[in-house]
Amino acid sequence: MHPTFAASVGGRELELENDRLLNDQAETSDTADIAAQKTRERRLLRNLAISFFLFGLFNNVLYVIILSAALDLVPPSTPKGIIAFCNIAPALVAKVGWPYILKGRIRYAKRLIGCCVLSMSGMIVVALFESLSMRLIGISLASLSSGLGELTFLQLSTTYSPPSVGGHGVGYFASGTGAAGLAGAFLWWELRKFGVRFGVGISSVMPLVIPLTYFFLLPHNTAFLFSHSPASYEDQISPSDVVSGLPYTPLATNEDDIREEEGTLAPGPKRKVALSLDDKWRLVKPLLMRYMLPLFSVYLFEYTINQGIAPTLLYPVPSPEGHWLLSKIIHSVRDYYPFWQLVYQATVFLSRSSISFGLPALPARLLPIPAIVQAAILSLLALESAYGFFSNEAEAINVFFVFVLISIEGICGGLAYVNVFYRVNQEQPDPDLNHDLERMKQEKEFKIGSIGFADSSGILFASILAVPTEVQLCNAQIRRGKTLCKGL
């Protein structure tokens, strides 16, 4: 072989080998970049999940503590429904008023700091004053904060893109609210022995966790915009990928809005956009029958049970000889009501966590089912309270029967809550109808915020129904010779 030709072939082989090495290095580098990106995405999703879980937990825990402490906050002769009324009416005002009165961009930092101050002030008033009127004022302040906080966090979830990330936030927020029910009921179960002043007073520091989480743990709402792959199939087929994939860009007016704006850049000139009342009514109308009515019905039945029927589900105190396990839980007749609340809150937590546990959301057409089941549970528990399906001496059978029904009640309530808000969060605007991105974002915030009116109004009506319901059921028990309810 000619020396020149051999040298040429050798050089060509060396060049090809170098190209292969460079390609391998590039592929390795790309793989490392993708792995690093996936690790970053997992970290961001974890922080988002923890943040929204904490928001739900600490926003709702005081509300649950107050409901669980209803027997201890009012005199024995006062219907417990008055606590439920003061614990929900201000929240309803917040949920109805803010979405419709607010114009333009939401200032999340201001809202959350205000909610924290209101919550702490309300609980301090409840702890320091023993008069019924002052305690009701304190409960009302905490309720206003809870309602406004829930509204704010649900609206905050709509600022995250792609859609699966916002749904991720809603799922963990709902899980946190369910955990708040369990934690609040259990916490009061343990603290009630120390009295109202200490138990409620120590609870007043809990709201501080919310602003700390918002400023130091919650990922920015633009952090998920540049992932390598969609987080779910819905993200791939969403008709509004372009809309939901753009950063959320507030119009800053002061320092409180810096966190919402860092790192955002929107195309086009900045201008103020505000939805009119006509716009808001147009957005609400399709939601009334699809989402609001099922949620309203579930909460109407659920809280009529909790505040009107559960206080009358009383049985003799079990003896250690006949019922060793039940006797370790129930030490006096007054223990039944907080025990029912604990059972209810435990099952609410499990069902509200269904989406965060990875279970699929209910189809929209099945959302009325929890309300139908809840109506049946209410009827059965009312009959059990008034007439009794079993003899008064069969404590274990009675308690087990009520335990099962209240567990189903909690499951239905939790499923209705998380699935309704998840479905609203996942609804995407049609970009063919409106190309104003800022307007679309405000519409999403308003729609999920307006749904809160349904559950709060259901609770409010239930608190009104609960007062005569409790009285009438107690009278029915007395007529058949069961007088335990009069001792409370």
C-alpha cells in the first residue's frame, strides 16, 4: 500500500474516532443535564406540595379547633350551632365579597399577612375573655381570616403552569385542610383538659407558619415553565398550552408585590385589566349547577349532622368490664361529641388527600353522588338519635353503627371538596375566544374563588338548621326516656 494512501486512511479513522468520542460526550452531557433538570423539577414539586399542604393545614386548623371546642366555649344551655354560625358567617362574607369587589391583580403578600394578624387576634380574644359575646367576636375574626385565606390559596394555585402543577397544588392544599381537621380535633382532645385559656391561647401562634412558608419555601410561579416534558397527558393535549405556559405577571405598585414579579417577563405593554360585574356573572353562571350545587348540598347535610345531630348521639358511659376498648376512649358522656368529630375529621383527611395520594379525580358528571349519599347518612343518623335502632344497653353496637355512618359522611365530604376545586382549577380558557392573557389569568382566579361561596353558604344554612334540629332531637330522646342530652 502506498505510504501516502495509508496515512490518509489512518487519519480518517482517527477523525471518525474523535467524532464518536465527541458525540458520546455530548450525549453524556445531555443526559446529565436532563437528569439535573428532573432532579430540580422533583425538588420544586416537593416544595410546592409541602407549601400548599402547610397552607391548608394552618389556615384551617383554628377553624376546626373552635368547632371541636364548641361544648367548652358556650354554656350548657346554649345551642352549639351558634358557634358554627359565628365560625362560618364571616368566612362566607369574605368568600362572597372579595372575588366580586376586588378589581385587578391580587396582592398575595398583603392578603396573607392580613390573614395572619386576624387569626392571631381572634384566638387571643377567645382565650382572654370568658363572656360569650367576646368569644363570639374572636371566633368571627378567626373565621374571616380562614375564609379569606382559603380563597387566596385556591386562587394562588391557578397562577402555576402547566395545568398539572396547579392541580398538584390544589390536591395538597385539600390534603392540608383535611389534616387540619384531624390535627385540630386531636389537638383539642388533648388540650381541653387544660382549659380554654391555655388551649386556645397556645393555638394563636400557629398562623405565623403561613407567611414564613410563603416567603421562604413556596417556589415562584414561573419555576415550572421550562420543564423538558409535560407532567401529565392533560398538559400535552391542553388547548391552552400557550396561554398557561406564559408567566404570571403582576402589575407592581409597591414592595408587597415584588415576590409575585421576580423573574417574570410578559410580552406587550403593561396595562391594567379588571373584570366587570357582568364579566364575573358570565363566568359564574356555568359553574352554578355543575360545581356549586353539589358542593353546597354536601356541606349543608354534612354540617347539619356535625352541629345538629352529632351532639345528641349520646350513650351510657361504657364500663371497662364489658367494653375494655371503648372505655379507654369514652370516659364521660361529654366525650362522645369530640370523638365523633375526631372520626369525621380522620375520614375527611383521607378523602381530601385522594388526589395527592395519586388516585384519579372524579369525573364531573359524578360530583353529585357524594351529596346524595350524604342526604341518606343524615336521615339515618337523625332516626338513630330520635328513636334508636338498637337498645340503649347495647353501647358497642350503637357506637359502631354511628362510627360507620360518620366515617362515610367524612369520606363523601372530603371527596366533594377536593374534586370540585380540582376540576375548576383544571378548566382552561379557550384562547380562540379571548387573546388577552392577563384577562384569562384573572378569569381563572375569579372562577376558583367564586366556588368557595357554595361550601360556606352550605355550612351557614346548616348552622341555622342545627339549632332547632339539636333541640328537637333532644326532646324526642327525652320523650322515650333517654335524658343524657339534658346533662350537656
